[in-house]
Amino acid sequence: MKYLKISNWGYSAQRIFIICAFSIIPLALLFTFAYLPVINMFKYSFTDWNGYSKRFDYVGFENYTRIFSDPEYFKVFIVSLYYFVATFVQMGLALYFATILSFKIRGKNFFKGILFFPYLLNGVAIGFIFLFFFKPDGTLDTLMQAIGLGQYTQLWLGNPDIINVSLAGASVWRYMGFNFIIFLGAISSIQKDVYEASDIDGANRWQQFRHIILPSITRILQLNLILAISGAISAFDIPYIMTDGSNGSETFVIQTVHLAFKYGKLGLASAMAVVLLFIVILVTLVQRVTMKGEE
């Protein structure tokens, strides 16, 4: 019995050693390329470092004060509202198509592929596609002239009043497939017996959606809403590729990139990155509290 205990202890020690040995490298890489940059980001946010100088001048909370008081930096939050509103349009369309394609429809697999395909494309490719789509006498102008709306054509990416609407529309086209596939998966998990019982009771499609589908995917709707808030304030690839933030289309992340690499204000850019990090954390905490409250 004593030998058995010693043997078990030796096996446990060996197991712990193997686990630690295999974990050292991943943990070292995680700390070096994830946690250490975040720690440095917090440190730089309290300085006026330009990114290459060896001198670090401590400025306290001056960078954070500028972000929320200077209209030049605060206006990016207003731009984020366009993407936030567009997200509701995107989620509405995704839920609409997911609901329709969850029923028996001819060729529904083909339409599923069409709706999900834009999400598989590279952001750079989508940016160039919509540059051609929105350019003068491009695809959109040609379509509008073909249906008799040629008098409404304009500079879709040159007019500051509508440029963010155009860019948000491109984001809707790209990311709708992601929400669509999530909604479709959630709807598909509903038992068929529930639909059959509702058919016997004489429920139509709208009643099935309102009383069966919508209550069953409430948690998924909340999750997508949280992702929408985070995605709206972190919009980057499409506006950066298409306009580089010009004509009033500069988003939070684009402004951060410009401050760091174009204007050499890495301290201020780090402060903006910290603000974005806290916003994402806050949104995640709200999601957890909401879901726990419902449970």
C-alpha cells in the first residue's frame, strides 16, 4: 500500500511536470505578445511619447482629457453611431432571411451560400469592390439611372453628409452573413415538434416567429447586440481602405492609427486604445450581468 502511494505521487508529479513543461512556451508567448503590450499601452497613455524617442514625459490624465473634451477627437464617437444604427439594419435583415430559410423553401441552400459568401471575402477585396460600386458613373449610379433615379446620383464617397451612410451600408453587406448564420443555427435548434404543434393549432408564419422563434433566440439576440456595440466603435477595415478616414469618415480605430503612425502621437493613441479596451470590457460586463439576471 505504501509503495502504491509513492507510485501515485510520482505519477502525479510527473504529470504536473509535463503539463508545466508544455505550458511554459505558450504562456511565455502569450505574455510577450498579448499582456506585455497591454501593460506598455497603459504606461504610454500617461506620456507624450512620439513612438521613437527615448524620452518619456509624464503628462498624467491630459491625454484622456483631450479625448473627451476636444471636438477633433470626440467626433469619432459620432461616426460610430452610423455603424451602430447600421448594425440594427444588418441584424434585422439577417434575422428575416434566417427565419425564411429555416422553413421549407426551394433552393434554400443556394440562398444560404449567397448570403454567407460576403463574410468569407477579405476586407481589402470588399473595400475595392465598393470603391468601384460607389465611384461616379459606377455600379450604383448606373443602376439608379436604369430605374429612372439618375437625378439622385451624387458623390457617395465625396459628400461628408452621406459618406458614413455609404460606408455603413458596405459594412452591412459584408457582416450580415455572420449574423445570418448565427441566427440560422439558433433557429434550427428549435424542435420540429413545436412547429408541428403550432401548425395543428392553426398558427401562421408570423405567429410562429413571434411566439416560438423570437423567445427561443433571445440569448443570441443579446449576444449579437453586444458584438454590434463593440464592432460599431471598432470599425476599421472598410472605411480605412475606401477613404482612409477622409471627408468626415474617420472612425475611432482609424484615428488611433493616424495618431500613432502618421502624427507621431503614440501617447495619445495609447490613451484612445485604453478607452476602447474599457468600452469593450464594460459592454461585456453588461452582457454578463444581463444574462445572469435573466437566469
